[in-house]
Amino acid sequence: MKINNTNSKNESFNLIICGLAFQFIPLLICVLTLLICEGFSLPFPRFLISLTILTIGYGYIPLLKGCRLYSYDKGYASKWGWFGLLSILGLSVLLLLPDKRTNFYSENSLGKNSINFPFNKLNITEFCLYWFIAFPVLLSVILLIIFIIIDIVLFLLVNWNCFGIFENANFDMVFILILECLTGFFLFKHLHKFGFNFDNFGIFKPKSINLKLILVIVFFNYIFAWNCHSLNLYYLSLIVPDYVFEKLINKSEFTNTIGILSFSFSTIVFAPLFEELIFRGIILQKWAIKWGIQAGILTSSLLFAICHLNLNIVPLFILGTIYCVLYFKTGKLIVPIICHSLHNTIVTISMIGQYYSISNGELISINDYQASMEPLLGQKAIVAAISFAVIMVFLYRNFPKQDDILPYYRNPK
């Protein structure tokens, strides 16, 4: 295979994303279909599994080509691209390889003399794959090795139960919390090294914050999101009742107080800061430069909703759009961060209440759940519609225009 020279990583990532889409979208559809068809003896699932295997195999064609091209773009021999045979894991290896072409810019940037520096240096696809997949995978492996070594040392010194650390009920929560904190720390260092000035984002030195606006936005957004979630959950219970009973209405995200504290810190402190910096601070403004402000808002909000891997895509999309508009309206990233944190605080409190209900043995059957929801469906739909209308009025009145200045460039250095 001959690799032609290129001044952009866009071509390689277009191929990589195409290959991953052929592999994972059919796989997701297949899993969801089999989940819905569970209990039915139909020939259709077998056909779907066969078709999924074929699409996964076909996805390797653009994936391998993109990986080989990406290896070449980074200054390595194209044969390194064969790591793509390992799909996401192989791509993670390629992403973690240091760039040999130090003067290489993904968007043909003019460097620091460019008006859009440092955004022009950034390739969003590479950025997302690196920080959402490659780096967490590498860090997870390192942390697991460290925990295994600690476990072995404790076993040898104090006769600790072998692999006792991994059997602890809090291990998953604590592990995820450590992973998130380290990822966030290295992300901040990476962005600073890339040329970003954090004062320009408007996070740490806000002069004034409109708390009234924040509280009103959080109130109507939560009312809309909660009622949409209730309606989605009810109709989902009609399709896959066993899944809803076991995984949603009678399952808690934590098992004890330490789990509650870890989960609360992750959702109330870390997630708002990390997600707002990535989706509003970086992705929104990069795509606004590339495609225009309005397209940047819509596409970054859609990506925000999809990345949550949640059935409530519409409420999450609207939530992301609100945060984008708030960022443009105030010029301070701290405003959507606070809104995000308050929203997650309310959600966390409701989940803690659900945890204590389940701990007290207050499980609800799927029939009782559906019976309790049916009289409320109309009310929830009306409340969701009213709150949606209020949100749309806010967005209509405050939606930024195409010639507005990006928030990053409105804050003095």
C-alpha cells in the first residue's frame, strides 16, 4: 500500500471513524435488538448477528487504511498501522505514540501568528479519541498493575487476602474516581502545553455571576429532563420490562457511604468541570471556527448527548445547547459549570434516595411501577411541554449570531 504525503490528519481520521462506525454501530443495534427480542424464537436475530459480523469485518478496510495513514502522518512507518487489527485497543496504541513531526499542525495552522491559535492546532477527532479512549485505557492498565503489586505486597507482609483489594465493594468507585482525577490533571497540563490560556476560558476568575439566571435555568431544565426521563422509562418498560426492572428502577449506582461520596464527587465536582472544558471550552469553539457558531453549538451539543450513552438523548442535547448559549451569553465557562453541577447535584440526591429505598427492601415490581405511572403520564407530558417552551424562548432570545466573538477571545489575558 502506497502512502501519499499529507498536511492534514483529517483524511486518516475520516477513514478511522468510518471503520469504527461500521464496527460499533451495527454491534450496538444488534445488542439492542437481541435485548428487545429476548424470549422470542425468531430467525431474525441469527440473520442480524451474521450481518453484524460481516459489517465488523468490512469496517477493518477503512480502519486499517486510516491507521496506516495516521502512523505515516505522525512520522512512523505505515506498518505501525497494523495495530488497527486490534480495533479500539490498537488505535489507542497509535494515539499514544509521540508525534515525530513537531511542526505538524492538523488544520494547516500558521502557529502562534494565527488569529485562531491554539484551536487551529487541534484535531477534535484525535483529541476525543485520545482523551476518551486511549489515555484512560493506558492509565487503567497502569493503575491495575499498581494495585496488583500493592495487593501482592500486602499478601506477603501481613497475610492479606490475595486480590482482596479487587473484591472490596468500593474498589470500582474509588478506581474510577482516581482515574478521572488523574485524567483531568493530565488534560489540564496537555491543554496548557498546547498553548491554551485558562484565564481566557473564564473559569477561575469570574467578576460577577448571575445566580438568578443560573437557578431559573437549572429549575426548568431539570423539570424538563426529569419528566422526559420518566416518560422514556415508562415506555421502555413496555418493551423490555425485565431490563427496566433489574437495571433501572431497582438498581443503585452505589452500595455504601464511601460509594456515595465517590459518586457524588465525580458527578458534582469532576464531571461538570471536565465536560464543560472539553465540550464547551474546546469542541464548541473549535467547530464554531470551522463551521460557524450555530453549527458548532448544535454539533457539539449532539456529541455531548451521544457521549453520555444514555437513552435521554433529546434532554441531554437541549442541556448541551443551553450550556453553549450560556457560555456565549456570559463569556464565562464557570456559569455552565455551575449549572451543570447544580443539575447533577439534584440528580445525585434523587439517586441517594433511591439507594436507601432499595437498601430498606422497598423493591417495586414492574407491574406496580407501570400502574403507578399510568395516571401521571398526561401530567408529565404537559409539564415537560411547558418547561420545553420556556427553554425554547430562552434559547431563541439568547442564541448567538454567526458574527459573535468566541468567549475564549472575549476574556483578557
